[in-house]
Amino acid sequence: MSAQPPSIPLSLLRLASVLICLHILTLDLSDAEHCYDNGNFTAAGNYAENRELVLSSLASNVASNGGFYSGKVGNGSDVVYMLAFCRGDFSNDTCFKCISSAAEDLMIKCPTQKAAFSWGTVDPPCIIRYSNDPIYGVKQTSPAQMLYNTGHIQMDQDEFDPIWRNLTKELAVRASMGTSELKFAAGRTLLPNFQTMYALLQCSPDLSSLDCQSCLWECIDGYQQCCHGYQGGLVEKPSCIFRWDLYPFFVSKPGNPVSSPPPPTAVAEDDHTAPLENAQVTYGWFNFKSPRLLFGIKSSLIHMILPVHVSMGTLTGKTVNSLWIVDAVEGSGVLFVMAIVFMPCFIRRRRTSPWKVLSAKEEVATTENLQFKMSEIRAATNSFSEGNKLGEGGFGKVYKGKLENGKYIAVKRLERCSNQGQQHFKDEVAQLVRLRHKNLIKLHGYCLEEGERILILEFTPNGSLERFTSDSIKRVLLSWERRFSIIRGIARGLLYLHEDSCLNIIHSDLKPSNVLLDDNMNPRISDFGMTRLFDLDQSREKTSHSAGTFGYMAPEYVRHREISVKTDVYSFGVVVLEIVSGKKYSEHLLSDAWKNWRKGATFRLIDPMLNSSSSRSEMSRCIQIALLCVQENVGSRPTMAEVVLMLGSQSTTLPMPTQPAYSTNASVGEMSTSSVSGLSTPSTNEAQDGSTSYMISLLID
């Protein structure tokens, strides 16, 4: 038998009305419609008549065709192309109402524009696009609307991120594999803190699988760039939708299970809320988690939203904080009366909603608006003077610069004779623009004038990690707490490159000189000039040109030209051993680490400057993790997701490593065997601070 909701005191009814009125005033955070400047039409012309015809019949066409419709009306210059779809969990009735309302608004808000689109005027959204140019199968990702909840994730971020990533990636792939009528996926998974995470992803069904996946990854990546750490988000683009939260916001469809670890549970057939059977209801405080109001008028009843704490017995068996409809008040005029009574009180509090909508200026910049003029670069670097030179890398020189606004930058001036061609440069820019993480160096812009190819990057005043690990005086500044923080930061940055970014990037040259330190000594991975992209379904590649730095290259990379995320894992292991030992790489570093670990004498490997540290067990654990990363067998090495978990939880049992690669002189000598047909003369590769390391380029016949 269902639990009966308690009677509601008048004071709580007033509070509910207050919250409702307040939230009503915060809904209109951005325009649902966007009118393009593709040209205008006259109100009495054929285009106007065709547009009105297609928009007036659009709702019935979409609803009767399963939630998606595309077509055209007219001929020649008066043809109107139309495309619209509803969210995949909509009923026909909800879909009809959403499309109908959005179509009416488009005719009013864009009275003479030949192209426009709308996200719809209700929540959840529906999308309408029309144009005088063909739009079927054309991916459109701009403009974008982003909203996020200002509440923060209430669990360890390193533990949360892999679960979030697995669910969203699984659903993105599933949605992209849909049909030409529906590309939609939704699911949920249980978190270690017993909360449930929900996610929904959808593309316009006319997109190809590749375009759909690309659009969704732009949404996911865009959310991570702006809103990482917040407990819910919504990204809407004309061609795709992404939303996730810690409460149920969609209606499930049968036959569409989600398989992501931890195994997600089936979502109950439900209308945005869970049933209240066996629920213990108590009054408490509540923060709105939806950007739209969650109430409806059904059978002349206005469902009141009250701040409550609900312990759900039938949903997860665990306590959750959420929003639940617990009572109803009869009479359709109640809401109007409440609005009139309480509205004046809350106009001042409009900004109190925990949902934030990103403005256009806050969205991630594109390559078009990142271009610097050569005159700006010359002024910033004093015409590339030697006094401003920071170092020389594999593809060119790096200079310190200062912009007119006082901001310091690092200017990477690529050599005209380098093997990095124009297209490679553009690819690097595209990669860097899209990669945003607190442990990656940031791109500020680029320049392609006067035959030059220049990257404008974030400047890090502390230089590279190598500057500290190779200097006995500066190394004193690296306490164990700081070193461990650097290790974890590098791991998180690599994890983002490998799995969390939409590009899936292998760095291929991770080393201390490519780890820069910001003002707070936080690590920033740099130098993506030698990175390679790999397909979503491809875990290993062969490359015709291998580039890396002696000592940090994995054996399969050297011997067989095989590259994978595990080559970066190997490099990470070497870097960790350098950080813990305070020693620069030598051919004995791995063998010394292995011998001391086997004897239970890891203290002999630890930097003597850390003798006073009380974190010996943590240091030994890092050495063991590093040994796991430098295993000879690729399959024996952990992924960076596993490394992040190992570093974040002292209770996680670590596997036993075996003898690592290059731990004997014989294995080191194998680098010059016949498997490598050419070995270039080592060239200097300097970081921002001018520190020098050696690069070996393996050329394949």
C-alpha cells in the first residue's frame, strides 16, 4: 500500500508558492529561437507562404512520424527546407505540443528570416530547423546552449570521473548507432555513494553515425571544459542534445539497456519522478536542480512542489535528496493567485537559482577567433629577441611574450624547414583548442602570417618539472606532498587525453621537460606536436615515423613501431620514478627500482631529501605503481583510469609487478637491433625554461 503524504501546513504551502514563483522568474535565461542572417524574404512573397505552410503542419507531421520529420516545400529560390525532432522519450502528445509551440514562436520571433532554429519553448526541448539551403544530413553545432547546476559533486572526483565517462561514452556510441528515425540513448548507473547518475544523449536522426558521435562528443567535451565538478548539466546544439544529472529526468523506453560499469539498473516507467511507495517523507530544504519548472496541471489539479527529503525504498533503497510531488491542491486559479501575491517579492532574487546558463562569451572559442596578428606577436616578444628565448624544441623555438593587456604568453615559433607541414599545424591547433583540462597547457591562439606558423600558449613562470628534478637546490622546494600532487595531476591529465577528451589523444613524448608547473606548482602537460589521434574502436596503431625521447619510449614503440595509450603509461611510470628518486633518467633507474622493490628496500630509491617525510608507505606505493606502468608486456600495464584510482585510494590492492622492460643491459641494447632501420643523431629538445633533453627519431624504411 502506498504511503499517504502528510497534511501540509499553510506555511509550507506558502513556501512552495514562493519557490514556484521564484523559479518561474528564472526560466527565461536565454532565447529559445535563433534567427540567422542568411537573407530575408518579403511578407507577401512565395517564401513566406511556403514557410507558413510547412510550420503550420509541422507538429502533426513530426508527431505522426515517430518524433522526427524532414521535408521541403516550394521550388527554386522559394524552397523551404524543414527538419524537426522531439526528444526520444516524448509521448506523441508532448511532442505535438512542443513542436506546435516552437513553430508559432519561430514565426513571431523570426518574421522575415530565411533560416532559423528553435530549441522549443518547454522542457524537455524539441528542435526545429528551417532554411533556404538543404539541411538534411548536415551537422550543425552552433549556436550552443549550456546550463549547469552550481552544486558540486559530493564524492571524490577521481572516483566519480571514470564512472561518468563510461556512462556518457557508452550512451554516445549507442545513440549514434540508432536508425534514421531515432538516434537516442538514455540510462543510469549507481555511484559508490549510493546516488544514481542519469544521462541522456540524442542526435538529429538524419545525421550519419560519425557525425552524431562527433556532435555528442563536442557536447560532452564542452561540458567538461566549462563545468567539470558540478553535479548536473545540459548542452543543447541544433543537431544534438546531452544532459546528465543525479535525479531522474527522463521517461525510459523498454528494450534499451545500458551496459556500463558499474552495471546500470533499469529505469522505472515514470514521468520524471519516482513512485512514493514505501517512501519516508520528511520536510527539509531543497535546491532546484532543473532549469525548468517541474510541475504540471492534470485533471484540474495543480501539483505542488515542496522542499522535502525522501528516503526511497523502491528506487534504490538508499537515501537521496531530490524534488518530489507530494500533494496537490484543487483549483486551476491557485497558481495565478500565488503568482500575483508573491511575484513582487522575488524579482530581486532572480539570480538565486543554482543553475547557470553560459553566455556566448563564456563558450569555448573556435579557431576563427583565436588568430593573432604578426604585429602583436612581434611586439610581445620584442621581435623574437634572444633575451626572450626560453628554449628550442623539436619543431622550433619558444619565446616568452607579453601582450598589451599585460598577460604573459609562451610563443612557439615553428621552423619553416621542420617536417611539420601546414596541415599538421592546423591539426595541432584544432586539438589544442578542444583540449581543456586543469592539467594541460592552454592554447591562447595562433598566427599564420608571413609564412610563419606560430602557437600562442599559456606561460608557466616555474618552467618545467625537469628544472626542479635535475637541480639539487630547486629540488628542495619539492616536498613529498607537492611531488605526490604533481604525480596525480599528470595522471589526471593523461587520463583526459586518453579517454575523457573527444579526440582521444596519445601524447607519445611524456617526460619531465614536457610537464610545466604553474604559479601554484600544479602540473600542466605540454607539447602535443607529436601526438597521434586514434579511432574510438582502435586501441593500437603502427606508425611509419616514431618520435620520442630515449628512456621514456616503451619497448614495443621502439622495436615494432606500435603506439597505444600504454606507451604513455610506460612514460608515466618512468617520470614517477624520477619524481620519487630525485634522479634524472639513466639506464639503471628501472633496474635499481626493481631490485630495491624486490628486496623490500624501496627506501634506497627514495630521494634523500625526503628522509624526514612520514609518507614512506605512500612513496613505496608510487614506486610499485610505476613498476606496473613500465612492464615489458603491454597488457600487464594498467590504463591511466586504473592508475588514477590506485593513486586516489590507499585501500586499493595493487597487483604484483614483474621484471620491467630495460631492467638489464641486454634489453637496453636491443634498441639498436635490426628492428630499427635508422637512428638519427640526437638533437636537443628544450622546454620553456631552456632545459635540454635528447630526442631520438626512428625512421622506418
